[in-house]
Amino acid sequence: MFDTNVLLNLYRYQLPTRNELLGILDGLSDRIWIPHHVALEFQRNRLTVIADQNRRFADVRKAVEKARSGLITDLEALQLRTRHSSINPQPIIDTITKVVSDFLAELDQLRASQQVLSAHDPLKNRIEDLFITKVGAAPHSQNDIDDLYKQAEIRFKRKTPPGYADGSKDKDAVSEYVAGGVVYQRRYGDFLVWMQILAYAKEASHRSVVFVTDDAKEDWWLKVDEDGSKTIGPRPELIEEAALSAGIQSFLMYSPESFLKYAGKFLETQVSDDVLQEVRDVSTHRSMQSDDAFERIPFSARAESAVCEWLIRLYSQLEIGSGSAPEIIAFRDDSRDAFYVMAAGSSPFMAKRLRGKLLKATVAIHEKRFANVTIVLVASTPRRTRDLPRVIAGLATDDIPNSLRFVTGVIVRNRSGVEELEVFSEFSIAECRSER
């Protein structure tokens, strides 16, 4: 059985990886199945994923052109022709201009080969052919769905898996939609998938079920904190409910990467390391949006980028620091401000990392090189920003200058699809001390 995200990922994979996974699904065609809600969400979200993939080309072009123009502007600002006649930047400018032009031309060719929203979609047809007779039945009526929603509401309050981690889904998008005359609420999607899995397994007397999902949230997986979050397996509550409600004696859950490994062995097919790596990379990128993955290095990079986008609207010029320097130096008129950026998680190492930032910020203040020094803490959810002042207060030793300021926030997408910081609070170290 497959979750929606596994099918949608086929649009995110390169052609060799896509064909590898489709070939394995075809090899298992006599034992694959998807719930009705998975098929429904696939059809609803397919175009969004295609559009997102196509938008990446514009993002890459923008980043490359920005880097090229930034380098040329910086070199011209040095006025080397008049101030240092022995340094000639023109060869590197010419080389970079050619490399960028060649790359953008190749990028345009690649984009032309991508799936167009309004065009015939052979991948969609192939997926539909695979599952044409292997899709669960649609809900009988609105009353049936509403009864399930009542159960879901009670389970969410008790944090009974799965689905409760999606309880806030309707806060940033359309909360409900209509399909087949039935009104669906987005936040109950995972719960509906789970209920349909149990109903089908019970009706068909399936005693062994493998559920493949790219959802990494804690309401599906049992996780423990051991030098970072470790995923052990499906939540014990799911295994127990599968046994008691549907008679499933063996309930397993696999990520797409694990599924490819085990299915390849079962079918005696060699799955290449490159394919597994791409599947892993796509899963990692997707899970960056969830609570349990924001401590990974890519989230730190996204946090710094989001803070830059926020500061661009406030300052005339930004400079990215290196080494022990602040992550971002912002210029306005004749003054400059320092910003230290940190991805703020719940791991036991967060306090240690924050102490390091406090030390660097304190040194910067004492050196009097900046008009203002600020530490920006970027959390994965608004809920986590509320705990940060308390954490800072616990580390606020007397030697930290009162002028040190803090900003907390989360990463959001603006109307242009660019990630930037949404600020939740701004305060000083003195305010933290006063609340201890």
C-alpha cells in the first residue's frame, strides 16, 4: 500500500529513478493497492507538484544571474583599473560570463523537456494503468465521512496517531474541498488514509501489510532522541490498532528508499546506488518542512537564506560573513549591524550551540565594530518560538551586554514563492533577565 507522497515523488525524480520505481511497482502489480483518498489526493496535487518542479528552473536562473551580477558589481566597486593597474579582473569576468551563459542555455533546454501543466501526461497515465483495478472504494456518503471526522477530532486531542500532526494544515491553505459530492477536510487526510487501509485489510482478510510513505512526522513513526532523532519503526499504536481492528498480523512501514531496497531484493533486481541516493535526497528535502528534520544542516542553510530575504527589505546592502564573523552584516547609511543566525531546535545540543552564538555576539559587542548585534533564532514551528526566550534566559550570564538583541521567527514562503523569515518576537537580553 502506498501513500500519496510516494506517487507524487515520481514527478520529482529524474527519469532513471522514476523508471526504476515504476518497474518495481510493475513487478509487484499483483499485490499493490492504494486507498481511495490516496488516489484522490494524487489527482488533486499532481499539477501543483509539476508547477513546483517547473518553478525550480526560474529559481536556479535567478540565483545564477544574481551571483554573476553580484561578482561583477563587487569587482567594479573596487575600481581596480584606476586604483590597482596590475590587477585585471576582466579575464575572470569573461570566463564566468561564458560559463553562466552556457549553463543557462542548457537549463532552458532541460526546462523545455519538462512536463507542461496543460499537456498530455504520460506519467499520470502509467500510474493510473498500474492501479486501475487496485484502488479502494470511495466513501458511501457525507455522513460516513462526517462520522470519521468526529472520531478524528477525539483522536487528535488525545494525540492518537496518525494525523494529529496535520491539525494545523488548514491555517495556511484552503481547509476543505469537494470531490464526488463529498466535502473533505485537509487536516484529516492521513486519518482517512489509515481508516481506509484498515477497512480494506479487514474486508480482504490481508494478514500482512506493508505501507510505504514519505511522511516523516512523529504521528506515523516512533522516534527516539539519541544524539539526534532516530526513527525506530511505525508507532506501536498503529501496529496494535492494525491487529485489533483489521486482524493484520504483520504491519510494516517503509520509506521509499527502504522499499526500493527490499523490493529490489524480492524481485532479484539490482537497484543502483545513484537511484537510492536520489530517492533519499528527495525525501530529505521534503521532510525539511516537518518538525523532526529542521535540525539538519540544510535547514540551517534555509534559515540563513530566509533571514537574508527578510533583511533585504530593511537594509541597503548585505554581506555574508565567514569564519568567526557574523553570518550576515547589514549596511545602512554609515553604520553596519551584525546578525548571527541559528536554527533553533529541541535537541540537547541546541543550548551548546546557542552558548557559542552568545560568546561570539559578546565579543562583537566589546570590539565595537557594529552599531547593533542581533541573534536570529529560526524555529520550524511557531510553537517552538514561544520557548526560546526561556531558553535564552537560562543562558544569560551577567557578562553578556544588555545591548544584545534577539529575533525569533519561522520560515514562510512569500507571494513570489521565496522563503523568508516571519518574525514572531524581538527582545533584548535585559528583558530575558528580568523574567527569570
